[in-house]
Amino acid sequence: MRTTPTTRLEADTWIAVLISYGHLHSAEPGPDETWTVKRTPVSTPQTLHHPVLALDFVAEILRDVHRDASGLRR
């Protein structure tokens, strides 16, 4: 369990790492701690309205990456 609130910097860092490793196609920061993200070039953009939602999105991608790496395809 977290003892500190999620920050915009933390979400930005995780998003940048996912992009650099090719697990996320794009992310555009918006006003008031929002991001518009696309997992693939053809996927529908999603808007994340808070750093906590951004980290939930990051966790979902990391679960998918882990499943793919272990051979358990969806």
C-alpha cells in the first residue's frame, strides 16, 4: 500500500519508460494532470485524468508485458 500520493512526475517517468521500451506508442501531457495515451499507432486514444489513473494504466501495461514474456497470451 502506498504511503504517499502519486505525483505527475512519477506518472510522467513511468510513461516515458514505457514509450522508450516500445510498450506504449504515444502520450501527450495535457492540462491539470491529464495525459492522452495510445498503446499502438492504430489504437483509440485514452485520456487519463489523474496521476493515479495514469499509474493504473501503467500497471495494466506491465501486467500485459509480464504475461507476454511468460508465454501466457491473452
